[in-house]
Amino acid sequence: MNQAPESLFLPHGKRAVLLLHAYSGSPNDVRMLARFLEKLNYTIYAPLFTGHGTLNPMDILQETSDQWWQDCKKAVDFLQSQGYKDIAVLGLSMGGTYATRLLSAMPDSFVGGGFFCSPIAPVKTNVTENFLLYAKQVMERNDASVTKERIEGYRPLVEQQLAMIEEQAHIAYENLAKINRPFFMAQAGQDEMIEAKGVFQTAARLQQTSFTLNWYPNSGHVITIGPERRQLEQDVADFLASLGWREKNGEKNN
């Protein structure tokens, strides 16, 4: 049996990067990016959101979007308790929604950040169908006789939870003007989960700060493991290198 996903902490240099994973995902979403940045002497923390990474979809569905917001704030507290003063925050999809919210709610805690394929602006999504497909795949690992009816039984819970996640996105969207740190956006041109053009609506609300908007025409929603991931990794590295880190040297924490 494969080992269950866990939070990923890779302590290296004094510059820390908080990486937040997607809805129904795990730190595996951002593991390759984490390893890439680790080689550049960044400290990486990719926490596992409460209820995620198990073989029971109900573990996710019984959680709340506010619990995941609390998880994000605890992740910042963890890095600060480890002595990291300089933190950037980036997230994939739902993780990017929370990263954006953190940047507006706690600007003094970060030197910059942003998102990959996150529905910050109101857009159409296919998240419900994708979650039900995820639930089917996960449950079939334990029970090959899982019925379509049982999977469909999750639909109302998924829709209810997604409405709460959309509230988080609404908070992030309404507070974009409060972001005063450099902001990074990555959008996949072949995104099958969200309307790709929504990223331009988000950018239009970021006139008060410097931002980078990168378009990846051949990538799908989970851009961090897609065909253009190496370009994304380099673009993220370039963005991070441009930030106003207080710790200019790359010394490791003692």
C-alpha cells in the first residue's frame, strides 16, 4: 500500500516558501516544485490540509473551508516559530485562493506570493465532477464494487463545500486591492477545471502592486505536474529571486 501523504518540511536557507496544495489534493501536488526550490536553498513547507490525504473522501467533506484557513495561519505560525522571518506563499488552485487571502490579511508576514490556476475571480468550474471522479478512484482502491449511486450520494456534500470554498475566493477577490507585495499568477491554457480567462479579471484588480502573469498554453489544471512544469519552476524561481528578501545571504538556519 502506498504511504499516506504527509506535510512536507524541507529546512534549508533563511528564505522560506509556503506551498499550499489543491482541494482533494495533498503536498504531492507541489512536491516536484518543492524539490526544485529546495535545491536553490529555499526552506519549503507544504502542509497537509485537515482531512486530506486519506482513502475516505468523507474525511475531506466533513471539514470546513474555515478549518483550512486556520491550517494556513498555523502554517505561517509554524514557519515563524522556526525562526523564518522572510516567507513567500504560493498555492495551487484552492491553495492559491488561501495564499491570496493570506497576502491581503497578513501582508507584513510575507515578501510576496501568488497562485497557480486559482479561481479567485468568479468563474465557471468543473470541480464537483472532478471531486466525484476522485472519490470513485480513491474508494475503488479499497472496494472494487463501489456503486455509481454511492458516489452520487456525495454530490450534495461536495456542492455545499464548494460553496464555502467560493466564499473564501470571494473574500480573496474583494481584498485584492489590499495586497502590497509582488504577486505571481500562473494559468494553464488547457485548464479543464476552471475558466482560464478568469486570471485576467484578477490581474485587473492588482493595479496597486507589481504582478507577474504567466500563461502556459499546453498545461492542464494541475500545472505543477504538467508538460510545462519545468518552465513554471523556473518562472517561480525567477519571481522568488526578485523579491525583497531581508535575508540576502543564503545561510542555513542554525
